[in-house]
Amino acid sequence: MSVKALKGFKDILPDEVEIWQRIERIARDIFHRFGFSEIKVPILEKTDLFVRSIGEATDIVEKEMYTFTDRNGASITMRPEGTASVLRSFVEHGLHVRQPVQRLYTIGPMFRHERPQKGRLRQFHQLSCEVLGSDLPRLDAEVMAMAWLILKELGLSISLEMNSLGCPACRPAFKKTLIAFLQGHAGQLCEDCERRRETNPLRVLDCKSANCQEKYKNAPSILDHLCEGCGDHFQAVKQGLDVLNIPYSVNSFMVRGLDYYTRTTFELITDALGAQSAVGAGGRYDGLVKQLGGPDLPGIGFGMGIERLALLLRQSGQEAALPGIDLFVAALGEAAQETGYTLTNTLRTKGLKAAMDLEGRSLKSQMKQAGKSGARFALIIGDDELAKGEGVLRDMTTREQETIALKQDTAALAASLAERIQSQ
Ligand code: HAM
């Protein structure tokens, strides 16, 4: 019996990897343009890190973490997201001392034991970034503008929704008002909302049930309960987005599945992925660095799901083709094979993508292979040609052929072929 991959864990096959590399290339380039540096953090962390940051009453911590006890009896978790780990590293290495405002990004796998479906996996990958050390509203707008640019340069059209979740000064009063409102609907809500009414009341607002949403039509809005500081911040973020010409809509029902957010939150939404509408999401988390034992520094960031981006790119027909090779060496006969073998290797040292058949197949089958590999050129060497000191260079697109003198040493021949092909 063959062994299959785990449910919710997916192989990324070579033809898909091309799209992934394109996504990562564009994202990295844009992160660098905005002054971000890459940080790589471990996949395993102490469980406590995620409980303290994401929040005990969240779905992630309650039921989705891959947690196990290691050989020393410590509770370890495979990271369900990147923010907590990056902040742990930031605090542990005192990175704030090096630079007052740090801009960090990381790319890698995350693990959540969710029910797999289209765009939702148990191992998924995020492009995620964090800015630590500034609470200026202009920064919030800049971070959203960066997310927007990544999607734009990928050729995706996505909508940006934003909200403010207030701060520890104003949110508790809003929570009380919301709990009182929900009390009026006790017994009429879905099982999750009934439970969350008390444990995590804000989360009821993004419930997917039509019945619950009907009940929440007249729910109090967080935006009417912001303190002066949060209200001013929110206005200034919106102004920043306007100045940068980033289209957005305000969604006062947007709450996030992680407890650390304060003030600005945002989601990048599509209707092209069924239930999994968020391609990316993020927000501000001003108390989190302190909560993790660091200095009292504000922060903001976002994460984008690479699987979801790749799905959207595929759906919009933007398949990235596997890169073709530059030159296929088709050699017939023992002596020609010998010459072809060293020539192919030398061509690679000159920067060319070169290939040849090592199996000694017929010329016809080698030319078929050259076609399949997407080669731009084929160099045909038969023993007869070799005896005359000649090979035939065929342009695989135009089918034009020219005779190439082989009577030179391999390095010189490879250099002249490389020059000839690279100039095309
Ligand atoms: P999040 O909303 O949990 O935020 O995840 C961010 C993105 O990761 C989602 O919008 C989605 O594209 C992708 N994603 C999440 N779960 C899955 C899954 N099971 N399968 C596939 N893709 C998924 C965070 O993780 C925060 N750390 C983002 C952040 C960074 N906030 C501030 N800084």
C-alpha cells in the first residue's frame, strides 16, 4: 500500500512552484522597496507564546494548534501564524536597540488543524510582515498600500476592507454594550455565537450564519464607541489611504480571529475563492510587544496566504510556464556523445540552461525530447558531422539551421554558442 500525504497537507509540484516563485519574487521585491528586511524564525515555539499572543478564547488556540509534548516534557506548538514568532525574536534579540523602527518580513509555512477545503489547508504558507516601533496612522496606510501593490503587481483585483477595533481604553465599554445587546438574542443564535457571547463577543459579528447576521443588523458599532485617540487615529488612517489613492471600504463588523489587534484592522477580500474570501489580513497590535516581555512598542503588519494567491492566479489564467531550456544537444554515435557530454557541462558553466540525452536514443527521439523541453535551440552532432568538424544549430521556433564549426576546444565552442544564444 502506498503512503499518501496527510489530509490538508499538499505537495507543491514543479509546475505550481513556478507560480509560487513568481509570487515570492514580486512580494520580496516590494518588501525591499518599502525598506523591509527578511527575518527567518523557527517553526516550533513554546506553546505559551501563541496562547499569550493569539488569545486563549480564539479558535486557533482552542482547537486548531498542532501541539505536542517533546522528549523533555515541554509543550511545543507548530506555529499557526508568524507574528508571535517574529515578535518573540524581536524581543529576545533586543532588535529595537539597533533601529527605532524595524520593518521585518518572513515567508514560510504555518499550521492550523482546520477542516480542509478550497483555499484552506492545514499546512499553508504566508508572506507576512511586521513594522515595530511606530503608531503613526500614516504607517497604517503605508502598510495597506504595500499589500495593495503586491496584489496589483501580481495582476489581482481585490477589495480592501478596514475597521478599527479600538484600544484597551475604549473596547471594554463597547464589549459591555455588545454583550448586553447579544443578551437580548440569547437562545436565538448559532451554537458558536451562543458560546462566544460571553467568551469572545466581538467574534460573533463575523459569523457566517444568515440567521445570526439578521439578528446583528442593529448591533452596536465599534466605530461609535472609539475613544478620542482611536477615533482620530482612524480618521487619519483613512486620510492616508485617500492621499495614496488606495480604494477601501469601512466594515465595522470586521473582527479578527486573533486577540492581539488594537485600532486598525484590515482584510484583502475576493469573492473568487468561495468561503475563503480573505487573501490577506492584518492590523495593529500596540500592546503585544510589551505583553511578550519586551519594551512598550506599537506594531502593525499583515499576512497573505500564498496558496490563495496561487489559486487566484491560476483561476485568472496566469499560469507560469516552466522555464524552457536554451540549448538541447542532440548527439548521435559514441564520439558525438562524448563531445556533447563535455560541451553540455561547459555550456552550463557559461550560464546557459543546457540539456542532452544520456540514453543513446535515436536522433528522432532526441529531437522530440528537445521539443518537449521547450528548448530554443538544438545542436545536432552526428559522427559524420563530427568527422567533418561540424554541427548543425537549429532554431527550434523558426526551424532555420546553420552550420557550426566544432573544430575548436570545448570552452571556446561553449563561449561562442553562449554568446550566439544569449544575443537572441
Ligand atoms: P490570519 O488572518 O490568520 O492573520 O491569516 C492571514 C492570511 O493567511 C489569511 O488571509 C489567508 O490568506 C491565510 N490563511 C490563514 N489560514 C489559512 C489556511 N488554513 N489555509 C490557507 N491559507 C490560510 C495572521 O496570521 C496574522 N499573523 C497576520 C498579521 C501579521 N497580522 C499582523 N501581522
